[in-house]
Amino acid sequence: MRRKVVGAGLVLALAVVGLVLTAVGSAKPDQSPLKIAWIYPGPHNDHGWSQAHEDGRLLVVKTFGDKVSTTYKENVFSNSSVPQIVAGLAREGYTMIFGCSFGNFSNGANGQLYAKYPDIKFEEATGTQIKPNQAQYFGAGEDTIYLSGMAAGAASKKGLIGYIAPFGTPEVVRHINAFTLGAQATHPGAKVKLIWTNAWYSPPKETAAAQNLIAAGVDVIGQNVDSPAAGVVAESKGIPWVGYDSNARSSAPKQWLTAATYNWGKYYVKRVGAALNGTWKPGFYYGSIKDGFTNIAPFGAKVSAKTRAQINAKKKAMIAGKFHVFEGPIRDQSGKLKVKPGQQLRLLQDLYTMQWLVKGVVGKVSSVLPPG
């Protein structure tokens, strides 16, 4: 009887073990969230460029929930600090990093980060370097900046408009040119006077630049810098203002015209989704008004019905492919024909290398590039 009892007990024990193993085998393994980081050149709440990217990060969190774990590094004013930041993120297990400023992952030594960290998916805004684990993204800001320039030109009585710019990168230069061409579309012969801050984000410098432009006689201010400081000055002086990156109307409620904006979240959701489902690949994305990546912010009260109609008509022509900002004839500051009638500048070969200014711009291209 003892042998029979032992045998029965053994059978029962094996059955229990079998049930446990079956349960363990059929259970879904815990899936750790995808750890994603963003690197911002300014504060995450700057009411400009960095905040627009932060809005995109928040959309990722809202869309994917506990499938992702995100963080951001802000006030990264110099690219020289990026390698140290990436090293720290790598140690913490982040496997996807969005660099939201020029040269984060391509300037100098930073251009080798992709090789040093082959398991990290690098995404860089505004650059051109593409590698097996590095992609590039940006959008046709020149289109919407042209439209915002139309608002500035229509609002100007003197035809002298101020423009605050950060660095002399091709991106900024083509934006200055697009803004000027747009202003001249609604105010023929308009001139755009430049002041360089040599900083992506510096409210004190932007404030001083706006004050200096007003002292020089401009009657409208536009910008390619990241804070709304110029708008605050414009509001206090009764000068119409065109922002950049975000809808910053609250900074100048009476003097606000509009701004070129980017829907970064549209891209971030798509790329994070690809990383989650295993279909992520490196590439080059250049969004447009047509695909909803670029747009202009709502108009302020100072934009007349006539000007709104002109801008909306030009926007429709852009979407339909019937109007191109950099289609000739276009002349440079000296009057030399740079783009022949009917010719269109190419994206990477021409727009991404642009270092000349169109006729009507008062100033020179700054030789100062982002630090690091």
C-alpha cells in the first residue's frame, strides 16, 4: 500500500508541476516600455520651438500610454554637451533619441554618435546625415514663413520690417529669404532689416534686438528665434508682430499677426509607432502644408479680411503645387539673377546650402554658427 500511495503522490505532484509549467509557458512575457528621449535647445515651455517639440512628446505619451517611457533634456545651448547627455541616456536604457536642434547628431564628433551607440535610434531635426540607425526630419517652413511674411508686408506702412535671426545656418537664411519674398508679395519693394542674436533662445538678446529695430524705424517685426520676447516689446510699442514655431498670441494679443508653425507630434507618433512594431527605418522626412506638418497660426485682429484672403489663396496654391516660394525669377541683394524664370531651387542641393540673401534684405549672413 505504501508503494501505491507514493506512486499516486508522485503522479499528483508531477501533474501540479505540469500545470505550473503550462501556465508559465502560456503567460505573455512582460514587455518593458520603449524608452524615448528628446533634446531641446531651450526651455520646454519657451512658447516657441522647444515647446512645439514638447507638445509633440506629450502627444506620444497620450497616444501610446504605458508602451512608452519618455523624458527630455532642456536648455541644451551647445552641441558640445550632447555626447555626455547621450551617454547618460544610454546608461539609463533609452533606445530612441530625438535631437531637436541643428547639428545635435551630425556636427563634428556628434556625427559619430550613431556608430558609438548602434542600438539607439537617433532622429535629428533639420540635418542631412542619414545612417543605419539615424534619420532626419524637418518641414517646408519656408512656405508658411512666406505666408507670415505676407501678413507682415500688408501690415507695414513704411515698407521697412525688422527680423530677428539666430545663426547664419542655411535653414535660417532660407527662412529670412522666404519671409522677405512674402512681405514683398503684399508690399512691393518692402525691405527687411536683420539683427542677429547668435542664440536660438535668449529673451534678453531678443528684447534688445526688437528695441533696436524699432529705434531704427521698422514698423513690423518678424523673427526666427525661439521666445516671444520680441512680441512683448512689440505689444508695448504698438508694433505688429509675426512669431515663429508656436501660436504665441497671448504674448502680444493686440499686435499679433500670425506665425509659421510645425506639427511635430504628427511625425513623432508615426516614428515611435514604427519603433514599437519593428518597422522603423532610417530616412529623410520633409513635411509640408499638404500633409499637415506645417501651417500658420490663427490670424490676429490686425490682419485684414483682404490680407487673409490673399494668404489663404496662396496657401491653396502651395497645396495644389501651383506656387513655389523659391521659383524664379529671384535676385540677390546685389540685383544679380540667382534663380532664372521658371527654375525651382532644389531641396538638398540649394535650400539646404543657402548662404545668400534676396533683394530687399538689409544686412549680411552671420558667420556665427551654433556652438559646439
